[in-house]
Amino acid sequence: MADDRDRTEQLTDDERKRRSFLRKVMWSSAGLVLAESALAGLALFWPRKVEGFGSTIRAGRIQDFEIGSVTRFRDGKFYLSRLPEGFIALYWKCPHLGCTVPWEPSRGQFACPCHGSIYERTGQNVAGPAPRPLDYMEIQIRGDEIWVNTGAIFERRVHLDEHVTRV
Ligand code: FES
């Protein structure tokens, strides 16, 4: 009789432990789901790292560019033109109908393959149907480094010295 009572008390203790364990598992799972949801929600508001076109891109050091050089930056969709007085970053989109304008080193000009607009290394249009020079982008000089803000693109009616960032 006493053995039966002990077994009953023992079973009750085991049952209590099992229930306690299951409760802990349930609350832990619920906590985990809540934490995951909160992290997913926060991720929506976390600023994403922006690279390439639209961001500010390091072009290189001032001394890396010879005077007269025109360097293509594929990710930023621009050319960095090294002029005697400084730099100009030219958006490679033709202001006529939007074709990508290649640099022609042998001619020392940009020549649009679509309708034949021609631009000087400053971006100034000199022939063809283009209504204005190539647009230019903001340049920032940080120490001896050149950074180009491909999110800051400016139109102009004619090329002016003030469009060149002096170094
Ligand atoms: S798109 Fe370049 S000349 Fe027409």
C-alpha cells in the first residue's frame, strides 16, 4: 500500500517535471519566433550599403591620372577626364536619346554610335544632334583621393570652367 502511494507521488513528480520541461520548450520556441520576427522587421529599416551607380565612388588618387587621360568607370557609368586644370566626371549617357557614348582615344573625342554626336574631352558637344554637352557629376577631393558622386548629375547648356574640379 505504501509502495503504491510512493509510486503515485513519484509519477506525479515525473509528470510535473515533464510539464515544466514542455512549458520551457514552448516559451523558448515562442521567444525564438518573436526574436526572428523582430530582427526581420528591423532589417527592413536598416540602411542598405549602396554601391555602383547612384553612390559615391572612389576613382583613385590624383597622381594616378595623367593630364589628358580619360578613364572609364563601368560601375559608375562615367568617364573621368583629366584636364590640365583639374578633373571632370562625365556621365556617359548621350543627352540626345540616351545611348552610351564611347571614348575614342585615337580621335581624342567621345563619339556617339547612334546618331553621330561628337563631344570633346570636357564633354562639350561639337557635332551631331545632341542638344547640349555631356552631363557631369559632382567630384569630391578627399586628401589626394578623387571621389565621384554618381547620384549628383548636372545638365548644362555649354561647358564652363566652373564645371571642372580644380586640383
Ligand atoms: S543618342 Fe547619341 S546622338 Fe543620338
